[in-house]
Amino acid sequence: MATQTATPTYGWGAVPRRPGPGRRLLRTASQHPAGMFGLGVLVVFVFAGVFGPSLAPYNPEELSVGRPLAGPSWSHPFGLNQNGQDIFSRIIAGARVSLTISAAAIFIGASLGSFLGILAGYFGRWIDYLVQRSGEAFAAFPSLVLYFMLRAALGPGMKAIIAAIAIGALFGGNRVLRGATIIERNQVYVEAARAMGCSEWRIFMRHVIPNVLPLVIVLMSGALGAAILAESALAFLGLGVEEASWGRDMSGTNLSIARTGYWHVVVFPGLAISLVVLGANLLGDSLRDIWDPRLRR
């Protein structure tokens, strides 16, 4: 009569238990503190953007809530601008505008551009030629002229800004991903998949893209920071949205006022931009280290 031997749960023959999701999260956080800091920064600003109207102590568009150009105080932590508007409330409200525009533009532009770059690198031939020549044509086209054309077609507002930044991000990391895909295309695992009878499209979707994905994440995180800077630059030039935004609060008029000693007018909006860009880059680098199969232990 056959007998079954129970698997020991302790001692020399014990089967190691897989750590739970909470412990794995803590271990990942301890191994990548910079990435967790970046994630925390982004979460704080996203939370501020989503719940901005409830968090802001004052209406960001309300005039003369106090003495114009008053410095930081308990009632106004970041001070007031030249119109007597609370800067802290405007930064909270600006988070929604800046992050919405940047995230939408990167989701549309960088996602499509990354796919085109990987597609060109793997299949080559006329696809590679078409993608690369299109990227060169867009790179030679002046960005401001493109924005004015889109603004004339779509009207002033978020749509034109999102479309302009998305087109600018379309071919941003195209060549980098193309080169990385060419390297992956010549790897042994691709030849093995072909020998097993896998189609080229299946190899492309199931094997090549997952190995290039960490680089896509890093490039998109950097593109997010660049998109925030682009939106801020348009607002700085007076071409942004009419709502409160970080770039609008750093316009030329505010810079002139800051030179007269009222530093808080531009320092705090600039600090918000810097923190979000830094957080996106730190998070992207850590995600690359976590997801890249070649870096796993």
C-alpha cells in the first residue's frame, strides 16, 4: 500500500515560503529608496491635482485675499502674488492643469512613438525608412509654428497644447528604442523562438517588447518631465491656458517682480515644477532596475 510523505514545513527539507505582497513591497522600497521618493512626490501632486478644490484654502483666482506681494506667513504659507492671490492655492490648482496636460500628451505621443520605434527596429525595411524620415521631418519643423497651427485649428485651450506636446514627444525616444530593438532582434532567444515555429509578430509582441519595455518606461518618465517643462514654457510665453498653472505663475511679469526682492512669487511655482520632474526621473530609473530582466536577482 502506497504511503504519502508530507512535505516538511521546517528543518532541512523545508520548502521556502514565498514572501507576501506586503513584504515584497517593503523589500522593493528598501532596495530603491530614490524611486519610492519619486513615487511619493508624484502621488502628493496627483492627490493635490485631484482634490485641489477641497484642499486649497482660498480660491486660486480670487483677487486681494490679502496685501499684494505679502511674504510667506501662517495664513498664506507661500505668500501672495502681485494680484493678492494666494500662491499656495494656485500651486494646488496648477497641479491639475500641468499634470493633466503632461500626462495626456505623454500617454498619446510617447506611447505611439515608442511602439513605432520598436516596430521600425524589429521589422526594418520600408517601415524603418518611413518612421525615421517622418521623425526627421517633424524635428525640422518649428515647434511654435506647429503649436500656432494647432491652436488655429483646435482653438485656444488644453486640446491644442496636448496635441502639440504629443506630436513633439512622438519621435523623442524613437532612435534609442530602434537601436535597442535591433540588439534584441539578434539575441539567441529570438532565434530559438523562430526555430520553434513562432511567427515574427508573435516574437515581436511576446518576446521583444517585454525586454524593451523597461527602456520605454524610463524614456516616458523623462518625457513626462519634458512635457511639464514644455507646458510651463508655453504658459510663460502667455500661450497657455487661462486657468492657474505653474508656468503662468512664472511669467515674465512675475520674474520682473521677483528681481525687486519678492522672491516667493516665482520660487514656489518653480520648486513645484522641479520636484515633479525630479520625481518622474527617479521613479523611471527605479522602474527600469525593477522590471529589467537582466537586472533581476
